[in-house]
Amino acid sequence: MLLANFAVMAFEKVTREENYSEWYNNLVYKADLAEHSAVKGCMVIKPHGYAIWEKMQKQLDHMFKETGHSNAYFPLFVPKSLFEKEEKNAEGFAKECAVVTHYRLKADPNKPGSLMADPDSKLTEELVVRPTSEAIIWNTYKNWIQSYRDLPILINQWANVVRWEMRTRLFLRTAEFLWQEGHTAHATKEEALIETKQMLEVYAEFAETFMAIPVIKGVKTENERFAGADETYCIEGMMQDGKALQMGTSHFLGQNFAKAFDVKFQSKEGKLDYVWATSWGVSTRLMGALIMVHSDDEGLVVPPKLAPIQVVFVPIYKSDEERDAVLGKMDEMAADLKKAGLLVKVDARDTHKPGYKFAEWEQKGVPVRLALGPRDLASGNIELARRDTKTKEVVSMEGLADRLVALMDEIQQSLYDKALKYQKEKTYTVNNWEEFLDVIETKQGFAYAHWDGTGETEEKIKEATKATIRCIPLDSVLEEGVCVFSGKPSTQRVLFAKAY
Amino acid sequence: MLLANFAVMAFEKVTREENYSEWYNNLVYKADLAEHSAVKGCMVIKPHGYAIWEKMQKQLDHMFKETGHSNAYFPLFVPKSLFEKEEKNAEGFAKECAVVTHYRLKADPNKPGSLMADPDSKLTEELVVRPTSEAIIWNTYKNWIQSYRDLPILINQWANVVRWEMRTRLFLRTAEFLWQEGHTAHATKEEALIETKQMLEVYAEFAETFMAIPVIKGVKTENERFAGADETYCIEGMMQDGKALQMGTSHFLGQNFAKAFDVKFQSKEGKLDYVWATSWGVSTRLMGALIMVHSDDEGLVVPPKLAPIQVVFVPIYKSDEERDAVLGKMDEMAADLKKAGLLVKVDARDTHKPGYKFAEWEQKGVPVRLALGPRDLASGNIELARRDTKTKEVVSMEGLADRLVALMDEIQQSLYDKALKYQKEKTYTVNNWEEFLDVIETKQGFAYAHWDGTGETEEKIKEATKATIRCIPLDSVLEEGVCVFSGKPSTQRVLFAKAY
């Protein structure tokens, strides 16, 4: 009943400033993106949320294929004995694994109408629900790779994964989430490293060009590395509360999985060697970033390139005659806009008033709203409301398609520029502990600071401030300095922030 | 090691006539479609197989959206107490459910290097890995539906499901499979029935127009109905061994799930009533149908509309100069064909000889192969080989794109015609038990026969012959007759066949 009430209650409007976290939770519900399910930690992604995710998928999938990758599908379950093989990886994920132990239910003799796991169906070996698929995939690649001729293998998988999380938040941290995971196999270290960096660039381009989110590209410290990787590259975005969100990772796995699963190949020269590996992924977590970077106190703001609906028409009328006339014109205009490649919806529902519709589409983040009433039919003008700037203007119906096509680009760019400006304003270069604390705790932003390179210092800073090293930025220049915490020598600045 | 050997071994060529089942298994491996995994009953769908599935998905998704449906995503897990709620459904699937009982692994104190399910992480309530999602979805819809204004809900989900099968076969019957499941909610019985039938039509159109497989539309008998449905509609295809394969089902669920989950709505007239439901699905099983209907002893045959590659170019050359000249021309021609909308691959690998490439693309079912050598450059001709008919001809390079575009339609139609002819030839009207046995056991085909309408007779016929009632065809006419088994009166013929 709690859920039922939550879903239909009128939300108290909470602004970002008042309570960023509550604002986020409310927005996810109000914009009909997702909700909690009856399964602890698992979410239901609602049609509007899923439609945005589908647009992300489609674009990413296109970019993966353009860079030579194919999709495939590997099993949901990983036998425990395989899962254990790459020790660091197993250790890293063991604490959050859902475990299948039985394969049948039967009537519970002690509870009429109830079922129980049938003790006779106990598996001789437990199955882990994949938290990530390196183990099952490398156990498969073993059979696919004999010679350099079989390399590279460039495969991606769109799948669900499960990592049992105690504290969950819709999109940001859920027990089950949707993602893609690329898994590639190469003959040389160099080629694997090129692949790792290439996919980081793909993610960065996707974030900036399609999500309109500027990102910082970098490499993780050892403490923050993917369990089983030699290097983890990442893109980090800044949310409106100044916190960082890791938006995508690309791992150089070295020969770790090849060694764990005994995957060797014969080189052109006839030498046997272990195969080099990468893996890379982004998940429905990106939805959290999209929401947190662009949205405002009125609801969701979606960049046009990812909007399932780019332009919504709302008719204004009183009589049936007016309705027919207005909707007739709207359908005609909508057809024109569709021809120009725009994603258009005419909201013809007669169960809801225009005011309700305005609020709904505003909450759902449709980039442009067009309202048309009987008077407009005579004047040849129409009211155009822009979601991102909340500006309204009356424009001519003539040339509307061209105007809107251009406006989509303008909005996309404007959202990116705004996010970049914000990111730059909240990013500071700090030179001592006082300045560091001021940025992390008072200004709440990103801090470029010298660090002595030890995991120990990193850990202490985290304990003291909750800030972590988000990455060692790729464009960071070498310069002599002293660690803001330990005072020991440092050769370059790293990026600190509190993070999701 | 068994798998490793299997994957690389040279397959003994087995024809359909010699051993249909072995022919199928070999083909799935040889055409690089899928393979068994380390997880009992679960398959790996390989890139070539997945690419065909992706084309199916894309087309079906388009058809679902054209009929007003949206995609969403619901949790992988179903708490046992929810799963139990619709009794028939629970009973129907209980025997094949994977059950999650723990959410953490820990180091096994008795086996160094090994992990074990942590007893402290035992769930208070077991989670069932979804075998189908009615329970979790109707538990969610409960919160979405208050009034007729909230209806209809027209949602589809692309997902993986798990049904623990003891005897598995790649694509046809696997413990985990990929599918789509539509779940709709309606205010009236009539509307729900219209939806059920509409989706059956969508499936039939997809099967016939895209898969080039003629299907028989019908309704299941009570024995064969989906657990929890009032009616199950289906499409049935005929494989080359005369067996039937159920290719898709559309269920009218009545108010069963609404009652189990207490989902009521207020009608326009202010009355409270339970909601009406449908669900419908097709799965990776369709890959099995595609393979079994069209392929031949040389390998896979894919209808052009579902082929990830429609035209493959194989260059013939000896010297580097010849290679450059031939590939140069091929790239130019390939660009032309792509412009015409064809899916083209130039097989420029210099690690493999033309003969190897011919055999590989034949096995993989590419509809048209074009081979070009140095002499062709002078003549302006090119060799065109058609996969389905195994015919070869020399054609002019001029007008090739137009010719190929037309040829794709021709091949698509020809595959359908051939399958339809075969289906008609192997379908018989039988009037007594002798004729029935002759069709089912000797001729190995479909039998239209009178049946007395009882589950008892149906069961006895199944025991005697392994043939089941595939469906009561929608176009079956009412006519008086006597049951071929019991001699009791019957009002219409039903379709019997052995089935996958």
C-alpha cells in the first residue's frame, strides 16, 4: 500500500536547493520515468523512461557497430566454479551476488496454497546471476580462439545484470540494471589499449553530443579500478549539486582473464601467448546523469537528440466545432513536422484540460510545446514554449518546420553550453588542505589537487571528507607539487569530488 | 574440453533425410548461430545468430509501436508470494523455476580459493527468476490503474526469461531464452479480445512477410492453453520434417490476473470492475523455425528481409596487382549497392581462399554471392550465385543494383511459395483412425481430423501417437463428423501434428 499511495499522491514540490535528493526522487516519479518495484532494490522502468533509454541504446549501438563491434548474447547465470576463476574479479563482486540454488518449486506441505523451493531440486553447483560477464564470456572465448586469425573478437552484449545493493536509488544504484558490456580479445597489448581508449572516446562523444553533458576523461586510481582490470578509464560528469557521477568505464584487462581461463593463441610467428582483453560498459545509470544535469524544479529537461517526443501540440478549444477545427489544423501541421524528421505528438485527449497537459509535458521534459486555439487559426500564428528556458513566443505557422529543426539544434547546444559553464564554475584548482575543504564542503564542486599517489592518503581523504579521486584526467599536465593532505611530493593534479 | 572439440571439429555432413535432428544441431554450429554454454541448458547466441534475431526484433518492435504499444522494463525477479497469487499460472510454471535464495558469496572456510553462498545472506523470501512476467507486472499495474482514464495500458517488454528445461535444444528449448512479452490492460472484455486477435495477426504477418513462413492461425484446446489464460491463440508453422512448431502465442487472460492481484477500475458510469488482460509473446525459438523451414543440406538459408548481409562479394585474384584492381572495383560496386539500400559485405580477408569463403557464406545463408576476378573487370560481367536455388549466372555489372533489389523480393517470395507448397503437400484431411496414423506416422504431416472435444481423447491420442492438437484453426468450418479416435460426434476439424 505504501507504493500505491506514493504513486498517486500529489507530490509536495521540493526544489533542488531545498533538497536535491528528494527533488531527484520526486522527479523520477513525476516524469513517469521509473518506480520502485515489489522486489527489493529492483526498479520498474516506465514507458517514458524506457523510451529515452531506447534512444540512448540505439545511438550507442550505432556507434559500437561503426567501430566494428557485433552484438551477441551470453548466459544470465555463471556457475560458481567459473565465477571464482579470476580471483580479484570474484572477490570484488562476491559480496553482491544473487545466488540460484534450486530449479523447482513445489507445494509447501505446511502452508496450503504456498510454494517452496523443492529440496530435491537443489543444484550440485550454485549459479551466480551475472554481476558482469567476463567469467562466462572468457570461458566461451577459450573455445573460439586458437590462432591470431581468430583475433580480434569485438563483441558487445545488451543485458541485465544484478548487483545486490543495500541502499538503492532509482537509475543510480539498483540491484538489477540494464547495460551494455563490450568484451574484446586481441593479439597484442597495444591493440587492446587502443581499443580501451577508443571506447572511452565513444562514450565521451555520446555523453557530450547526445546527452549534452560535458565529461572529464581520465584513468582511475588503483583503489577505484574495476576488479580484475589493469587500468580503468572513465568519463565523469558533474551533477547540479556539484557531485560527480561516473558515466562510463572502459577497462584494459591485460592478460588477467586469459590467464584465469587459459586462453592462448598462436601468433603469426607460431608463438603461443595469452590473449589481451578489454571490457567496457554504460548502464541505465546514464538516465540518472541525464536527469540530474539538465532538469529543473518544474521537472525533466531532455536534450532534443534523446527526446522520444521533441514537439508536443496542445489544442485549446471550447466547443466541438472549435475542437475539430483546431485538431484538423494541428494534424496537418504535425504531418509537416514529421516530414521534416521531427518527433511529434498531438495531445488530442479530451479527458484532460490544456493546463493539465501543459504541466504534464513540462514535467516529462518535451523540448518544445505548441499551443493552438481558434484565434490562432485566423491569425496564422501559434504559441511556442521552450522547455529549457521556459520562454514563450508567438510565431508564424509559415516556415515552422524549418524553425523547429533549427531550434532543436539550438536547444541541444544551449543545454551543453549551460552544463559546461556550470561545470567550469564549480571546478577549482586547490593548493592546500584548507582550500580543498572549502571546495569539497562549502562550494561543493570538483577540486584539482596534488596527491602523493598512495592508496593510503586517498583512503584518509575519503574518510575525512567523503571525496574520492574521480580520475587522473587524461589532459592533466605533469607539474611538481605537494599533496594537499600529506604534504609529500606529487607530479600531477588529480580530480577529487564527492560522487554518486 | 568436449565443447572445445565440438566447436572446432570438422562436422560430418549429415543430410536432413539421414537425420533431421543432427542436421539441425550441426547447422546451428556450422552457421555460427549459437552454441551450448557452460551453464546447463543455456545457450550462447553468436554474432551471426544474434544479428538475425536483431533484425526480427527491429521489425516486430516497429509493428508493436505501429499498433500503439510502448516498451517498458519490469524486474527479473518475482517474490515467491507474488508468483503464487494466480494459482493456475503458478502451478503451470512451478516445476521449472530457477530460485534465488541468497544474495552474497563468501570465502568457503573448508575449500581455500572457493566461494560459497553466505548462510547469513539467506533471503527471508525466495525470489523466482521470471519464467514469464504476468505476476510482477499485474502487481505493478495495480498501482497504475484507478479509472477507465488509465486504460488501456499497452506495454511490451524485451527480456530474458528462465524455464528450467531438462532436455534442451539450441533455440528450440533452452533454460534461458530471449523474448518479448506484451501485457495489456483493458476496460472491457471485447477490447481485450480484439487486442488478443490483433497481436495474433501481427505475429502471422511477421511470420509470413518477413520470415517467409506460412502459418496456421488457431486457438489452443484447454489442455494446451497458457497457464492462467481463458484462451490461447497461436500461429503454427510446418518444419521440413513435417512437425509443427508453435511460433507465437497471444493469450486472452480474462480477469484472472486482475482478480489475483485485485486490480479494479472505475468505469465511466462509476461502477467498479476488474480489469481485462492479454499477454502475447514470441521468442528466440523463432530462430529455430527460420532455420528448419528454409535451410538445406549445405547450411542456412535466410530470407532477404531478415538477412544481416544480403549480398557478399568474394574477390578472386592471384597477384597483389590483381587484388588491388578487383577489390577497387568491388568497393565501388558495393557502395552503389548500399546506396540502393542493400546490406552488403566485401569479404576482403587475405587469410582465406575464395573456396573457403564460398563455403562459409553458403553455410551462413547469405542470399546472394557475387564473385569477381581479373577477367570480369575487362568483360564488365560478374558471377552471381543465388543461395536458395543454388543457381549461378553471369550478369552485367550495369544495372546490377536494380537487378539485386528486385532479386531480393523474388527470393523472399520464392522461399515463401516453396514453404507454402510443402506445407500444403504435407497437410491431409483424414476421416478415420487408419488415415490418421498414416499421416502422423508414415507420411509425417499435418492432419485435419474430427475430434470429440474432450481432453481425455486428446490425451489418449497423444499417448498413442505423440501427435497433439496444435490448434482449432480460425478458418475451420462447422461440419458434422465423428471423432477419428472415439467415434463420438464432432462439429469441426482440428489440426493434429507432432510438434517441437
